[in-house]
Amino acid sequence: MVNNISSLYEVYLETGIISTDTRSLAPGSIFFALKGDRFDGNKFAGLSLENGCKLAVVDDERLKDKPGCFWVPDVLQTLQKLAGYHRQKLRIPVIGITGSNGKTTTKELIAAVLGKKYKVWFTQGNLNNHIGVPLTLLAIPPGTQIAIVEMGANHIGEIADLCKIALPNHGLITNVGKAHLEGFGSFEGVKKGKGELYEFLQKEGGEIFVNVGNPHLLEMVGNYPWIGYGVGDEAVVSATNVSSHPLLSLKLNTSRVSGYPINTCLTGLYNLDNVLAAASVGHYFGIEEELVKEAVESYVPENNRSQFYNTGRNQVLLDAYNANPSSMQVALKNFDSIPHNNKILVLGSMKEMGSQSLTEHRELIKEVLKIDFNACFLTGIEFKDVLPDDPRFDWYEDTQSLKKAIETEKFKDALVLIKGSRANRLELIAGAL
């Protein structure tokens, strides 16, 4: 078999299914034998073929002439090249989304809005990296009219590489903040890394949607023409009468309507930007305001993101999928804005802060002390050396010991914010409330 992308693409067109894990193989799929720090997919090539795969793409020299194996110098690069080749064949709008916070919620809201009129495909789960983006593109079903591709990054150059594969012709950056500082090095590094999406779109003449209320994004986009949303005179889509007590509600303003009421299932004022981003993209693609309202109001967050629920004893704001200084700050601000006489904070440490970890956790404690609360429970070794001399604070090394303490407290009639990085697994706390 001639080992090139075009011949591999012919096989892909026959199957339309890519597999990277023998535990979830689809018969007739192409198995890509990816390697990681702790695994080598080449070892499972034979098993994949036994279980019905049409072809196994491998890069182990010992498999070069094995029946059913398609040898390449590098399996990951081949997966990326195949996805890029497929993308070039598609004649549809592709919307690229990146940012420090809110990528997934914004992606899902945009998909919900556009889905009212178009057949939409969008990144499933968090498949937003150098492997996830190619898999997302190769999973686009026939007949798709618009694709939405989420792009994550933790170092400079990654978004640029993903853009070369996904070739977005529309895009937005939700925001830029102090996330993945260990990889980006600084806030300026974050701006440079995320800004690679703008650079690609500017070079290719694509459409850029910008939050006009974010000075960093306006600086990054420069003089290139853009479509604005948010709070400001230059916004095509904006909002008034915004509240979040605890669920976000607003009145939507566009070039066609004014004061159109939307009541979401999202908690947090910080989700306003995500809703307006979706409304802005929908407006551009001709989605009527009543359909925007239907889509946004029916969207229910999952996976520990911006969720609000009543346990029977307490009200809980659960936002524990991830955390960084920027998302912590807006979560605290929103929590402070909600009137309640018994507020409890459950905060997990922030990961991937690198050399700035101690400083950022110390700054976080300062932000906590600015708001009104009755008790604050902290978990994670990063908080150990910044614990203030304040009787309202308690620190626990891990989430299990924190959970036991909260179970002992038996809180009642409290409003509880649970916020922290995914590694803390703070969703375990919810059952104790």
C-alpha cells in the first residue's frame, strides 16, 4: 500500500470512523496507534485488527510489513495531516473558539443556537488539543453545515498549530486570563498564545467576533475589522437588565430587537459574555431572536460547570471543572453579588501556576477577604502557606478530609460556592451538603 495521506484518505472515506482506543473500537474503523508517556498503541495494533478494524496506522518498524497495518513515520502527525486534508475538502464555515475561561460553555451555547436552523457539529467533551481537534474534524458527519471547533492550549504555538489543521474561517477568543501560567510563562504569554487564533483569521481574511467590553481582546485584534458583542456602543449584540440571583437573566438587544427577555439555567454574571457570544454568532448566521431565546433558555450546564441546584438543605453553586486566578475572581464577584445571610466557600487550589503559584494563591486569599462570607474551606497543598489568621478559614490537605469535615458540620440553609481546579475533584463535596 502506498503510504501517503491521499491513499489513507480513501480508506477513511469508506469507513468514516477513527479509533484510538481498543477498549471502544468501532468495527470497520481505522485504528491509530498513538503513543503516550505510559502506553504505546502499536502494541494493540493486532488486537484492533482482530476486533474488526479495517486498518491499523502504526509507526513501529516491526509492524511495517504486517497485514492490515499502514506504516507511517509518526502516527500522531499522520492523524493531524489526515484531519487537515479532510478539512480542506469541506466547504462549510468552521468556527474556532479558544480562551482562558468559558470555552466549553460558549461552544455549547453557540451549537445550541446555530442548531435551531443548521445541521451543526461541535467538539465533543474536551477534545480540544493536538489529538482532540483532529478527531473532532474527522468525526464531522456528512451533511454538516457548520462546525464549531474548540481549541485549548497551555503553551505558545499550540493554537497556531491547531489552526493549521482546523482552518477556521470564523472565530472568537472568550477571554484571556492567568491560566496555564506554567506553560505560557506570564499573562503576556497567554495573550500571545491565544492571540494566534486572531492572527490566523486575519491572515486568511476570516470573521472575528470580539467582546467589546474586554480591553485586552480589543488590543489584540488591532485594526482588523471585527463584529462586536458585549457592553459598549460598538456592540451589534448587547444586554441590559442583567441579574444573577442566582441564575442569569438578561434582556437581549440586537440590530433587530431591543429588550428581548432571556432567562437562563446558568449561574454567574460571568456567563453573560458566553451568552452574548452565542447570540452574536447566531445573529451573524441569521438566527432569529426567538430561536436564540429558545436555545439559550433550554441549555442546561453539566460536568460541574456553572451549575446551580438545591440539595434540600442548602443551595449550591458548583463550578469545579477548572480554576485559575481569572475564573476564581469572577466566581467570587458573582457569589458576593447574591444576597444571602449564610454564605459558605469551598475552594480548591489552582493547578499549573508554575513559579507564580504561591503568589497567585496569596492574591486569591486577599480577594476572598474582600467579600462577605461566613466560612471558607480550603483544600490543596498550595493553600497551606497562605492560610490567613482568621477563624472563618479552615484548610485541608485533600478533598476526602475536607468532605469529612463538611459532613460533620451539617450545614443547613446555606448558599455554598464550590470552585477549584479539576484535580481537586470538588464535585465529591456536593453530596455532603
